Amino acid sequence: MRIKQLKEISMLSTRPMKSVSGVYRVMSVRRLSENLQSGGRTLLLSDSTGTLEVFLRPGEVQPWFPPAAPFRMRIMLGQQEKRLWVDPDSIEPAESFQSVLLIPPVWAARDECLPRLVSLYDALHSSAVRLFWDEVFRNVVWLRSFLTAPASQVCHHAFRGGLSVHSVQVAEQVQDVLRRVDHLRPLERDGAVTVALLHDASKVPVDGLTRPWRIPFSRSEHARLLPYLLSQPLDYLKRCDADAWGVLVRILDDYTRPRERANSPLADIVRKVDQLNAHLDARYLSHCAAGNGKNWLQCCGRNTWVPTREVSSAQRG
């Protein structure tokens, strides 16, 4: 059961709730004041739907919680206390969990990005591809940078959280395009949406580099790093479902190779949608809207015509 549902139960329930088991990230542990009647400690739990405090009774064995680690636990609503309590005997580290559904909202730089990412995840047809997403988003260091990094320095989506906004927009647009194509297998649709979401994943800063998309290739060739970044999740997918692995690798391989050697229509759709999304955002860059006469903008390695006109922040959003 999700955090949002637990909140609704705690506010509306007038009778004891049966125990509910779930997996949550334990964001912090706070010791209550000794003069409070309840005593014990509180756990701040989180998933993609929000955060919630639950209580641990005093005098019970209380495990150690690594920061933001996922734990499986059983939660109940006490009739007298009117509070959500966690059974300490039920708390155990979660070995398998849906990492996309456990992304804390506070990690996302843009409030609208996380619900849309979860919607893309829920719309996947293949359970194997869902497992692949979960493996990718298990990497907390990469994930937090993915949710906060800009998509570029000055070209497009050059703001905090721009990378995740651009990636989700491209994945949604590819998903919408493929709804109009009848002959594709559901697995091929999932593969194209996955590549669309992760097409700029190698832009995430690594090893202290502030501009990693220029290293070791030119800035327009950062996609060539994707097979290295995704090697472990791809190996995991191959063990789970060889068919899903084959479809995803074929699309990814065609997307990352030079354009003159690519032959996958799905990879070409991802590439064109990416360019269009970047160009549309580039139109609204401040130096173009300021009326300085610069009608040609360098974006994604090519010149783009931008009409010189005033654009309000509302229009840009």
C-alpha cells in the first residue's frame, strides 16, 4: 500500500485497521521527547506518492536504518492512539523492490516530473522491462543527479532538473507516436519508450566531471556512453528475459551508432522526437526572446531558425 493511501486511511478510518505490509524508504529516524506519553521514535517513510511519519513503540528492538534505504514492514492503525504504528518485528531490508515507485518526491527538482515518470512506468506492457527500469533506478547516486541535472549548459532545458524534464517529455511523445502504429509488438513499444527515457542518461555528472557529455566524445556523441552506463541492468535483463533484452539492445544499438549506419525505424523516431523537443525548448531561450536579432541558434549540433519575439515565462512553461 502506498503512502498516499496510508494517509487517507489514517485520516478517515474510525475502526482498527488490519495490518498492511509494504516497502518504503526510511528517510530519517527521530527520537520523540521523553516527556511525551507516546515515547519511542518516529520513522519518516517515503515513496513516489509522498512522505509519512509512523511510530515505533518504546522499549522494543529498533533496527538500524541506512539513509534512504528500502525496508519491508507491516503498519497498523491503533484505535486508541489514532496513529500509524509499525510492527518492529516485521521490519526487514527489502532485497527486491520497485525502485521507480520508491523515488522520494524531495529528490525531484521539478514537482511534475516524478508523477509522469511513474505513469510511464505503469504503462509498460512487459514485466521484464519493468524489472530493467527498477535496476536502472536502483543506482541512487545516478538517480539523484538525473533528477536535478540540466539537460545542457545553454542549448535546451538548461535549468535545474531540465534533464529529467526533457527525458520524460521525449518518452511521452514517443509513446504517443507509437500509439498510431498498429504492427508493433508491445515489447517493441516498451523498448522504444525505454530508450527515449534514457537517451540522455549518460549526461549525468560522474567522477566529479561537471560537463561529462564532452568526455570522451564530442557533445553530440554522448549517447555512445549509454551501453557502458546500462551494462549491468542489461545483463540483469538478459538473465530475466532474453527476448526483451534482444529487442532493447537492438534499438539501443541503432540509436547509439552513427546515423548513416542505423537502420531501426524505432531508433530514428526517438532521435527525431529528441531533436524536436530540444529545438522547441531552444526557441524560448532568453537571449532569443530579448529581441537582440539572433534568429539562428546553434542547437544539437545544427543551426535552428528562431523567430525574434517576446516570450513570457507562462508561454515557455
